[in-house]
Amino acid sequence: MTLFLSNILNIPQSHPILLSFFAPIFTGEPGVIFLAFLGATGEFSLLTVAIWSFLGMTTVDSLWFFFPKTKIYQRLIGHRYVSKPYRKIEEQLRIIAHDRDILILLLSKILIGTRVLILVFVGTRRLTFWRFLPANAAANAIWISVLMLVGFLARGGFEQALKTFQNIQIAAALIVALALLLYYGMKRINQWLLEK
């Protein structure tokens, strides 16, 4: 059992590429920020995290781009509980982004809880995959840069809080409280944008 646990705890150091690739797929932005935090502490290269997280994010976005072409999507979008809210979000996207693909894709990264819906929306438009890919890559590059910066700065903030409070539990609680405050603020901005 101890060998099993030690092998699991060594995964970040022995497989940073796999971890960085799958983090945006399974955990989204929090996983990428956490890996950037670990990269800033020297566990592994920030460049490795950035490149492989970018590739993982682009892969999952591409899968969601193709989702509207499936039969499952056709059944799902016809359902009355899905159809009405989706149409409302679609209408707001057209107003905010004025059909500029890169802006729509960048909004999908920033607005919490709308990423999949926006990518599906883009997949329903008359946009070819080869036109979607560079626009999505540009949006992902900007977003990954922001996430790397947040993770890097979180490390500095954590170290400062640890020095100030001399207690790791208080420092960790402060970081969690700030993250929750940020999440709540982003959620309120999302609600405000969708109500306009």
C-alpha cells in the first residue's frame, strides 16, 4: 500500500507532460492554475505546463466544436429545458461579440460556466474547423498566459501570507477565501452579462 501511495504522489514529478495535458480536460482552469503554482515553486517547468495545457485545452475545445454535428446534440437541443436558455445565451453572444470569432472564443474562456455552450454555439455556425482552429488557438494562448500568470502570482501571495501569518493553515485558508471571492465575483459578472 505504501508503494502505491508513493507512486501516486510522484506522478507530478515523473509525468508533468501528461498532467499538464489532462488538467484542462478534466479539471479546467483551476487545475492549470494549480500546475502553474507548482511550476512556480520549481516542481517542474512552467513552459512545460503552458505548452501542454494549451494543447489539452485546444483538444477538448475541438471535440466540443464537433459535438453539434452528432445525433445526441440534435436530441438534446430540441429538449424544452435546454432549448430556451441556450437560445438566450446565443442571442447575447451575437450582441456582445458581433460575430467576431476570436472574441466569442475568448469570452468562452472568461465567462465561467459558458465554455461548452459557447463552443457548441461556434460549432453550429458556418465556421469550418480550419478557420476555428487558429481563432481558438489565439484565444487559448491568451487564456493560458493569464492562467500561468495567476498561478505564478498565487505562489508569491502564498509565500507572503505564510511569512506574515507564520502558519500554513491560516495562509492556505486566506488563499482559499480569495479564490472563492474571485469565483463569486466572476459568477456575478456572468449573471450581469446574461441579463443585459
